[in-house]
Amino acid sequence: MNASRQKLELHWKQESLKDAALAKCGRMSSSNIIMFEDIFVVDKLDPDGKKFDKVTRIEAHSQNCDMFMHLDVNTDVYPMYVNDKFTMALAHTLNLDGTPDTGYYTQAGRKTLADKYEYVMHGKLYQIQEEGSRRATRSEIIISFGGLLMMLKGDPSYVSQFELDQKLFCLIRKL
């Protein structure tokens, strides 16, 4: 095989991997449970200063979707540090069959999506906004998890399936 063909095949493979990673960004998975999932890296802790003893606001960026996030985490329960790498997913239900969540937690012993993650929060999307010009538009969604907030900002195509007042689960697992 000549060098130019190897180079071209490598490029196609890299593009294919990139497309596969982007396919996960902001689009429903084949199971229709996870609405968004990406790998994030913590850049800063409490960028505006420490406000609460047991809560830390993390500032993080995603590796595949070029998303920016602020997320309040109960670090007394789930400590996070600068340069931590973690998977964050947003799902509309924890039921593996995709059925809607009842709103009640039961310890029935059945498997749920939460079993695959270490830290789970339930909340409500209360703000969606767009900023910027036509070519450089960025969308921002804000979700409250019982007062712990998440702001996720990035390409509008990754958050277009979310709706105002939608109930969501935030699921996190460190890598």
C-alpha cells in the first residue's frame, strides 16, 4: 500500500471515529433514553468563589461536542477536582426500557440506568436561550436539580431536542 493511500485511510478512520463521537452528542441514543452524553474535563472549581461548604461549582468542557458546562456538585458526597475526566449524560428516564419515570423512587431491586453511573441528580429544565449571530449561534440550557444548577452551552444541534419544563436526570461517572 502506498503512503498516500495509507494517509487517506487514516483520515477516513479518524473522520469515522469523530462522526461516531458526534453522533452521541445531543442526539437520542438507540435506546431513546440518553438525550445527551459526552466526556468532560474539569477546568476550574468555584470560578466565582466558594459560596457553600458542601457544594462546588465545576467549570468543564467536553471532549467531543465542544460544549461548556457549569455544574453544582455536592462534593461532600461526590468530590471532584481540577483535571478530573468524567462522563456526563442527560436522560429523561432511568428505566432501561425507556418507559417514563413515575417520579417515585423505589428500591425494587431492578436494574436502572443509574446502576451504570456514580452520581445521579433529578431536576427540571427551566431556561433555554440562544446567543450570537447566525453562523456563530450558541444555545444554552439551564437545569435546576433541587437548587444545584447546571448550565450547558454549545452548538444548538446538540440541545435542540430539550424542552422547557422537561424533567431530566443528570448522570455522572468518573473515568
